[in-house]
Amino acid sequence: MAKTVDNTLFSDWKDLIQEFVSKVDGTLEQVNEVKMKVEGMKVDILNEIANGQYIRDPQRIIISAPEIIIGDVDNSGNLLSQAGTVIVNGSALKLNGAGVGGKIEMRAPFIDQKAVDPGIDGKQAIVYEGSQISSQARSIVLDSKSPEHDAGKKGIFLPMSGGANGVFINAETNIEIGATKSKVKKDAEIDQLKTQKTNAKNTLNNSLNALQAAMNDSVTRMNGILAKEKDLNGDDADLTKTNVLALDELVVSLRAEIPTFFNIVNEYADKLSELAEVNRQLSCIEKEKGKQPQADAFKTNTTNTHIKLASESIKIHSADGDGNIRVNAGAGIDIKGNDIKVRSLDKDDKLTEAKEKGAVTIQGRHVNISTANLSNPTYDENTHMLKTGAFPLEGTVNIQSKIINMDAVDVEQTGDKKYKETALTDKSEVNIRAEKVKVKTVNQEGKSVGKFSVNSQKISLKSTDIQDYKTDLQVDENGFIQRTSKYASSGISPDSKMLLLSKDIFLGFKDKKDGFVSTNLNMVATDNIKMFSKKKAVMAVLDDVGGTTKSAVNLNDSNASLIADSSVTMGGDNTKIGGKTTFDGNIEGKDIKAKNVQCDNIKSNNLSDGMIVASQGKKPDVPKTDDINPVKDL
């Protein structure tokens, strides 16, 4: 007669499942405690149905062979199906590829690595404080390719690049390295994950309800079989041949029902484990959402995230795999940040001691420094590119240095660290345009010191309006705004003024060694030319550098003199000389009218009264050469 099954097992298993149901929303410790009991129940069921092989040793099991294959394979080691599963559970797993040629290979269409605790049943994903993945090697290569595919042959990866000592990371698509914390995106991810987990919870509950009904039906069938077995095997039952055969049939039926019950209970327990993990994750999601800062606090408080790159030499190239610098649209290096610093300092934030080193170089065909701020932008719906917007200038650009040079000079290298100038760069320009332009050499006490020099073949200081000025601007291929630099003046700007204020002002001066620096000085005005001096003003023509005065205008306090070695001409339809006038030399005139004439001597070829008067003229003082103070270059 077949051996029967203890009917108390079914009620115990069912009660244990109900205990799991009651604790599925409990703490992690409560869930793990009941999971241990469920795993023991699974062992009991497997023992009852005697399904599969179980090999256990309390100390060690060693499998030794030159080649070991584990999996759902045939006797040649080939997979019997694509559905085979190999699970290795343990608190410490080690894979050793020993020897110089030791190797460990993992290949699969999808490989997932997470530093989490899977739990005793592999259904959990618990993150601990010390969760980490550590990889050490002389050479680490991470290579992401984009192999070509076709319908029949699929794709193939090309050999990995790199291989030198160090870490090599390459991708034919994108590489993103982030040490960031988000507010908006993380809130959206939390809400999305919460929705997914809630939907999964609802699906699991529906599955559990169906499994609960199937489990009840299976228990009902087994209890019915056990009731019949009890009747046939009771105290009053006759152990006839018929009863014995009936008992054997009942036991066979019961044994056939147990695997079905086991499958239901096993799936039920798995679903409960999944539900317990979903509940745990939902609790974590709620806590994570509660930790999220408010929007204002997130914008103002630090996120304490950092990326540090440290090396003796760091190079960043916008290049392809062949080393070509990319020049197509969208290629380049884009750095954005609130505070961006490029500094050549030592570890103590001091300038490096080597004076010939420690340089910061910016070199390019176009260099643009801008404080333009985008406002009122509109974007293309398809490309998301900027369509319109305003760019008001804000902020400041500060340049601080002991010596500041701005050169547009071509040079060539003639040797090791030897250069020479070849030419002033053709069509080079320096344009400064602003509402106010100030150049000052003022010390900390507010006193003017130093000097400001401009040396050029042509110097133009104008305050004129621009003729046909155009405000529509174009941009070059790099996106830099191109401004027209050549304009024609349309006229003097209304209310414009020019002020030259200094203790000494020299407009064209002489030098005893080099001679006259300026050969012509032209002053032209449509309205007025005014020149003022508190003490003395001198204008003179000299015969040579350091020579005598040939002609001069001398204004000295309240005295004025106009002197010329040859002639002085004063013209005008109505020329007046006011005040007491003294003539030290001869006077000639076509017609002279006077109300009263007093003289010591009158001399004339045609004088009606016959009187002759002699006169001795006195040459007035002329300004000395020293009055025109010669100076060197400022």
C-alpha cells in the first residue's frame, strides 16, 4: 500500500502563507523572518514530491575537472534550450582566473551589475551604505561600438581600441560623466517610479488573488482525497483487496496533486516576496521624496557634488577617431557654469615660481569674450534652436596685470625660443566702442601719474555722426556677430565737445636732436577757435631748430606783440586798433585820416606846410627761442 501524506502539512503550509500575507507590509526584518519559514516549507514540499536532486554537505563540496560546464546542457555541453537558468547564491562569491593566462569572460546581450543585497530568495534590491563596485587592473578598457546590423547576420563588434596601461573609455555615440543632484528631474523620476511600483503592486495583488483561489481549490481537492483515505483506512474499515486498491489510487491522486499545489504555493510565495519588495521600495520612495529640498532651497544651497580631474597633463580635443579636429556644425567644446576659473597656480593658490612658465593661452581664429545675457527667447518647435531673442550686455570684464599688451603683429620663429617680427598684420584693427571710454593712470591717492602715449602715422579724434549706419548685423560660421568697422562721417555730432586739460600741452614740438616732429599744424573750425592762457601765449616761426625767431605772436599778461622780420599784414574791410598805439618804425599808407596829429619831425616829399620830421624807430622785444620749450617724447 502506498504511503500517505500527513494532512497537517497542508494546513501548516496554508497558515504560513497567510502569515506571509499579514507581514507583507511589515519591516524588512519581519519579512525576512517569515521568508526563512517559507523557504523551509518549499524544502518540505520538495521532499514530499521527491522532485529533482539535492546534494548538500555541511562543510564543502568540490567539483574538480579540467573543464566544468554548468547549465541546461546535453552531454556535449551544448545548451538544450535558450530558457535555461543558472543561479548562484551566496554571501561571498569568488571567481578566480589563476595563472599568467588566467581569464574570466562574461558574455550576454544584456549584463546588469548592481551593488545591492538580493536577499535570501533573490527578490530584493537593498542598497547599503557601503554599496560599491571596485575594479582594478593595469589596463581598463570601456568601449562602446555601434556595429552595423542586417536582418540575417546581425552585427559584430570590432576589436577594442586602446590597451595601453591606464583607463581607456571610448564610445562611438555618447559619454556622460555626471556628479549631479537634481530637483525637477528627480521629482519627476520619483513620481514616475512611484506610479510604476503602484501599478506593479496592483498587478501582484490581482495575481495573488487568482493564486489564492487556485491554492484553495487545490487544498480542497487534497482534503477531499484525505477524507476518503481516512474513511477507507479507518478503524471500522475492512482491509479488503478493494479497499487496499482504492487507498493506493487515493495516494497516487494525492501525490499527483501535491506538485500542482507546490507550484501554486511556490508562485504564491514568489509573488508575496515581490510584493514585499515593492512595498519596501514604495516606502523608500516616499522617504526619498520627503528628503527632496524645496525649489528655492535647491537653487541657493550647495548640492555638495564634485568632479575632479588630476594629472600632470590634461588634454581635451574635439576630434574624431582619426585625430582630426572636427569643424562641422555642432562640433566644439562647450563649458557652462556660474563661476568658471582657468588659473595657472600652485597648490597654495600662488603663481608658479617659474616665471617663464605658468601661462594661460587662448588661441583661435576667433576669440569672443561676451557678457551678453539672453532674454525673451523663442525656439523652433522641431529643432529647438533659438529663433529670436535679445542680448543685452551685463556685468564686467576685468583684466589685471603688471603689463598688458595688445598686438596685431605677424612673427616667425627663427630658432629655439627665438622669434622676430615680420610685419604689422595686414588690415589689423583695434575697435573700442562704448557709451563711455575712460583711460586713467591714477594712483591710490587719486593723483595722475605715469603716461598715456599714442604713436601712429595717422591719428584721428572725431565726434561725428555716421552716414548710413546699419544696425542689421550678420554672424560668421562660428556664430560671432560681425560688425562693420569702416564708416563715413555725416557731420559734426550736435553738442559734441573735446577737452584737453593738462599743465603743459604740446601740439607739434621740436627736439634739438631730431628736429621738428610735426611739419604742419592745421586747425579748422566752422564757428570759433578759442585759445586761453592765464599768463602767456606764444606762437612763433623759427628759422631752424634752436635758431632765432622769424615771426611771432606773443601774448604776455596784459601785453601783446606781433613781430615779423619781413612784413606783417593785417587785412579787412574794417580793421580797428584800439587804445594807445605806438609805432616804432616807418608807417606807410594810402590815405590817413586823423583828428589830431602830434609829432617831433615830419618828413614828406609833398608837404604843404614844408615841415620835415625825422623819426627813430625801436624794434620791440621778440620772444626768445627758450619761450617755445622743447621737450622729448612723453
